[in-house]
Amino acid sequence: MNWLKDYLARENVERFIVGLPKQTNGQDSENLSRVKTFVGQLNKSFPQIPVDLWDERYTSVLAHRTMLESGLGRKARQNKALVDEISATIILQGWMEGKRR
């Protein structure tokens, strides 16, 4: 939360988009309770900023595919932070496309 507070002091943020963990069959994932706790912390710390949840199924698969297609080497594709960054981009892109429809 401290990092977000610092970030929000410098940047105008209209909304938080958070990945909604679901299993492939659409059922809630075991990580959902952690996400709900995090969203609760966001709502408490930044009540003026709305939070939207977006289905994150298959984003890691898409991130790995993107990395492979871009020619990244095996070691780079094993970098979890990079996979998470690309997955977050895919989640945000999906949310934006969903809002456009």
C-alpha cells in the first residue's frame, strides 16, 4: 500500500483493475480469498478510486505465448516477474476492450 500511496501522489489514477482468479471451468480459484483481501485494502486505503475485477484466466498462457513469439530466450521466459507484467498488460487490455464494446 505504501508503494501505491507514493505512486498516487505522483500520478492521476482513475481506477484499479485487478485480476479475478478463476479456474478454467469458471469456478473461483483458491487465490480468490487473497484477491478479495487485497481489494478490501484498496477500498479502505483509496475509497475515492473504484476497483474493477477482470477475469485473468489464460493470461499466463497468453503471456508465455507472447514471449515465445517475440523471440525471447528460454531464460527470459522463465522470469516470473516478466510473465506477471505481460499478464497484467493482457488483463488491462481485455478490460479496456470489454469497456469499448
